[in-house]
Amino acid sequence: MRFLDHIDACNRWTRPDFLPWGMAGEILGWVRPPFAEQIVAASTALKSQSRSGFALEHFGPGLEVLSWRVTDLDPSARDDQLAHICQQLHEQNILPAPQGERYPVTPGRRDQARCSIDRAYAPYFGTRAFGQHLNGYVRGRNGLELWVARRAADRRNYPNRLDNMVAGGLPHEADLRENLRKECFEEAGLSAEIADSAVPVGAISYCRATRAGLKPDIMYCYDLELPAELTPVCTDGEVAAFERWPVERVMNTVRETDEFKLNCNLVIIDFLIRHGYITPDDPDYFELVRRLRSPLP
């Protein structure tokens, strides 16, 4: 196994498997064709009440778009319409239950959101999802050591797998600093003062197909140097345990196994590059640097 294998695993999708959807010429996400038809069917009742709704438009062979005709609605009304459609699809056992956390629906940046959608439905609609991942580390006698989290056995995704010390989603309109404080306290018991010392070190992007749909994700990354005497303690039940590993052990685990949650590998690879543990002598060095910021559709 190579470091590049993890980047490959996070960037597996095929353009013909998805249809773009959006409004007023803007692409807001990507959906599988069968799901596009289910969205259109669920929005039929809405179109009988107003001019808004979803429709499939054909522009030639292989050129099909799921068009959302809601340009006359404000973002709040768009939220309501999407929520109504998702509720219908949930009642038909097509979508899971909502998670109660809103994510932006945007053609680009978070501040360009045209509306919002429940977090559970973002991959089904192929909308961009944003998150924050933090590597906590200590300068020990023998070099750097990283705090590694073991995810709880009851987690919906990747139970019992290894994780970054702190990682979480970034809800719609949430302030990055405040959200990082929240995640640091919930997942590692860190105070706001300690969380504020985290250093923003860049972002990672990737796009992959899942059973649910498409995940074009952006993760804001942080480094946090911690005192040797501090031990993180989870306060929300998402982490079963923390261990402090020499950076070489973390490096070997990422390179040789799939024990870490899939996207956490990328955050660690970025850390290893920036701290000089993966060097230009590695034959994949340039590819790793380039592809940690994969273009999003």
C-alpha cells in the first residue's frame, strides 16, 4: 500500500454516473439519475401549488440536467421546499432520518450558499460539505507524538476506526472559530483557550462516490501543539479512547493499513508532508502534494 492509495480511495467517482442539478444556470450538486427521478416525483405536488419545483431537462445526448425552478423564492423558502421533498422521500424509505444539522448548498464557497439542507441528505444531493480536522501533537523526548482517537463502536460511520484527535462537520453559517471550540470540547475536552491556539494550516479537498451519492468535501485543517501532561477526554461519547503515538507509528499505520477513517488519512499525510516526514525523496511526493487539493466538480 502507498500513501497515494488513500488519496485514490477518496477520489473515486465517474462523471456519467451523476446528473448536475441546480438553478438559474448554477450547479449546486450532483445526483444519480434514479434519485433525480424520485426528486421530480416528490416535487410534483409542490409544482401544483406554485411554479417552483424540480424537472429534468434534456439538451442533447448525454446532456441532462435536474433543474430547480425556485429563483423567485428566498433562501428560507428554498430550505422549506427541499425539506418537504426530503421528508416525502424519507417517508418512502428512500432517504434516512434527518440529523437535525444544516449544511450549506453552494456553488462554491460557504458564504455563497443559496439555501441549506440537512446533513444526512448532503451526499444524496451531491452538495459540497465542509468540515474541520485537527491534529493534536506533543514534542516528546524522541520527537513528535500524535494523539490518535479511536471512534466509538456505535458511530454510524466507521465505528471503531482510528481518527484525528478532533474532527467534525461545519454547519451552515457556523463561525469557524466557534465551531472548532465546540468540537475540541466535545471530542477531546479541550478548553476554548487551548482550542484558540490551534494553527490553521490549509485545506484538503476530495470527491468520491458512496452508496448514498457523491461527496465533494472540503476539510479545513489545523495543527495544535499540546503540553505533555495534557490528556484529551471525550465528552460526547463519539470517541472510545485516545492514545499518543510516535509519529513514525502513525506514518506506518497510514502507509500500510486502512485502520484510519478514510478521509483522516489525507489529513495525516498533509501533516507528514508539512513537518518533513514525507520528503521530496519520496517518488510520489509531488503527486501527494498536488492531489491533496483535488478539483471539485
